[in-house]
Amino acid sequence: MLKQITTYVANNTSYVIGTDLFAGTRPDTAPDKCVTILETGGGAPVFDLPDYLDKMVQVLTRGKSYFEGQELAQEIYDLLHGKAGITTPTVDEETYYINAIEALMSPQSIGQDEKGRFEFSTNFVFRIQDQQ
């Protein structure tokens, strides 16, 4: 699901997967300004709906200045929070239907990394159904 979510972000922003948008991990060679989409915590399965899952996702953004990192975090927040009825792009022959995306908080600063770049974090719940 992470590839599909990241592809959705890429399709709706100017960010490019593998250049300044990453899924699952951020390489050491990532640029100062970038977005990383990660899986966090376990999602709650629903016994009566085996094709449904609350997927927990963290979006980390980074910028050279505090305001660049904050602006990037807000851009992704605005793209995702409150959206519903989304069919993800097909990646590796898998497509998912997102019932709703809910931010658990607004973007928050998590400080500077070892190179002085400013990082922000936002956690989301993706309420997802398997399309296959």
C-alpha cells in the first residue's frame, strides 16, 4: 500500500519518486528538501470486513529552513487530510480504494537533523479497502 500512496502523492504534486519523494526509507543522498512516506504502528483490522484496514502512515518532510520544511509539510497535509473516495494508482498490479484519509495532528516540527535541516512530521490514518 505504501507504493500506491506514494504514487498518489507524486501524481498530485511536483515531487518525483526516487528524487525528492521516497517510500519506506530516505536515502542518505536525498536532497535537503524532500518528502518521505513511512508505515507506522499497526493498523486496526476489522473482523467483519477482511478487505478493510486502517493503515497508519507517517509523512516526514525536510527543508533547509524552518519555513521551507513547514510549507512542504502543509502542502502534503492539504493534499491528504479529509480526502475520501480515492482509488490509488495501480502499482505492482495492486490498487486500493481509500475510503477516507484522516490526519491525527497538524504538521509538527520534530527539530533539526544532524546537518541542520528542519524536519516536520504528520501522522495519518488511511481507511483502505483492497480492490483485488
